[in-house]
Amino acid sequence: SDPSPALRPPASMEELTIPSHGARMNGIIYLAAGSGAHPLVVFFHGYPGNERNLDLAQAVRRAGYHALYVDFRGMWGSGGEFTFAHGLEDAETVLAWVRSPATVAKYHIDPARVAVVGHSFGGWSALMTIGHEPPAVCVAALAAWNIGGAAKRFAAHPEERAGNLQYLRATTNPSSGPVRGSGDALLNEMITNASAWDYLSRVPALGDRAMLLVAATRDSPDEGIAMHQEIARAAR
């Protein structure tokens, strides 16, 4: 239900920037109504992030959580160049920023109640980095794209390699693409790091933290139901 209109301060939104490795990431934070410390949900968007999941951000704010959204370096106007490696660095930077005493004090965050929600590329970023976070930080992976697992399939499925390359080139097109980077370099990065970036190898390190997995029957093999069943087996 809607929060009481009598709550003060009322719900609001603030634009913000987070520095990451010499570049500026642009973001917003939805602030829930009411005084005191609030739990926080951090949203990591997909590649390139056309679906920003801000409907979910609005919903969690309505339920009393703050919600943080950030564009990775080289995406949607944030500074720097996008690479998958930079995305992992940015995810860690965002989570460190959330835990900093200055951020906690400024935005009235309860650092003991933090959740990370990642969609597709953002789900991969979350699963790859969440093991470095305190055990109380929980994670939701929505159609989490297994970048390493996808690259491992390329040898046996050249059509998947070609499809990925076509999409990466389209999204990095200098005339209209939302990503500042090289499609060919991104594909090579996937292939070079196929084993290291298979998130199934990282899941056992997540320990006993709470985890929600969401997938659908029409998702691709590297982020579909079977892949999420593999995540669940690895976690157990």
C-alpha cells in the first residue's frame, strides 16, 4: 500500500555522480518517505540497459526502501569507456560507495540492510562481485547473463558468436549506439575471459546469503531457466 502522506520527509529523488577509476558514473537515488535509516536496493542494469528496471525501483521505494540506479562507465552518458572488466570494477565501486560513512549519513541508509538486484549483464555483475560483500547483503539475479558461459558456447555454436558480435557492434555504433566502446573488443574480451567470467565458478563463494533467481522460458541459453538451475545447484 502507499506510504502515509503524513510521513516526513516525503519521498523524493536526487541525481548523483559516483567517481570510478577517473571517470564519472551518473545515477539517481529514489529516497523513501519517512525519517530515520532506510534499507537500500542497488540496481545493476543490463547491456546496454534499455530496460532500466526503474519500475522495480519505484516499487521498492513505495515499500520503504531507498533505490539506487547507476549507469556504468561508457554507457548512457557516463564518462569513460565501457568494457566488461570496467563493469565489474564499477559494480565494486558502487557497493563501496554505498557502504562509505559519508553516503550512509547523507542518504540515511541502513548499511546492514542492503540488497543488490541485477538484470542480465547486471545480474552477471552482481553474482561476480557479491561474494566480496558482507554476508547480510542479499542478491536478486533476473535473467542473469552468464558472459563466460556464453563465450564457452561459441566454438560449438558459431551462430551465437555471430549474433553476439552483431549486437555488440550495433550497440557501440558511434552514430547512435548507447555504449562507448568497441564491439569487436568486447567479443574478444568475452572469449579471452570465458573461464574466469563463468559466474558458476563464483556462486559457491556466496555462502549463506539470501538469493533470488528469476528466469523465463524464452530467455536465451546463457540466461535462461536451465542456467539459473545451475546457479541454484552451485549455491547449494
